[in-house]
Amino acid sequence: MEIVIRAAVIYLFLFGMTRALGKAALGQLSAFELVTLVVIGDLIQPAVLQDDESLVGAMLAVSTFAVLTVLFAWLPDRFPHARKLIQGQPVVVVRNGEMQRGAMKLERLSRTELLQAAREAGIRDLGDVELAVAEVDGKISFFTATVGESSPAL
């Protein structure tokens, strides 16, 4: 039972850490950051299993992570008010061509990263952007004003 509790504590710690990192950081991992995440798995293993090197101990730890992952995927559908806490919410980072610096700071999204995402979306000038939204998965959606059409509000 101690392994299950340790695994749950580590899972919640990692969940909180990934939420604190921000969407942009998780949506655009570099090769080094990916390797670092893999190494984190090796670093937390002794904390979860302590001195237990048994097959059953490892299976309990992995099973706890799996159950908590399924639970955290199910909770936002069952309890919509928990969605913001568990999944986050989209954030407007550009409105009418103007960067929303406060929102970008909260999302840990730099000007350089925003401009790179705009270029990747085929946008040359942020002045052409009606809205840019940092989605919960770390990607940025861009909406440009179309002449003669009204855009729906987000």
C-alpha cells in the first residue's frame, strides 16, 4: 500500500509541475527537454519504490500512474468545473494585432515564440491577426480578419 501512496504523491507532484510549466513549454519540447523528462522517470523511481525492487512493486507503481491518468482524463467530463484546474483553458495572447503581454507572461510565452508560431502559420505580420489563442495543448491558433466577414467571438 505504501507504494501506491508514494506513486500517487509523485504523480500529483508531476501533474502540478507540468501545469506550472505552462502550455507553451510543454507544447514545444526540445530534444534535450524530452531527454530530461525521461531522466526524471529514473530519478523518481527510487522515491516511489523505496527499497522494493520486486516486480509486484513496479507493477503497483505503474498501475497507480495509469489509474490516476485515466481518472484525470475522466474528471473534466464528469465534473465540468474541474476542467479548468485539470486541463487549463485557452488564453487569448493577441487581440486585434496587439500582443497581450500579461497573458503571455502567465503562459510563459515569449515574443520570439509567438512570432515563430505566427510564421509557421503563414502569418507575416501580427497586425493581420484578429485573435491568437494559446490552446490547452500548447499550440497557438491564429484567426485573421477576413474582409467583408464578421468573425464569431471566442
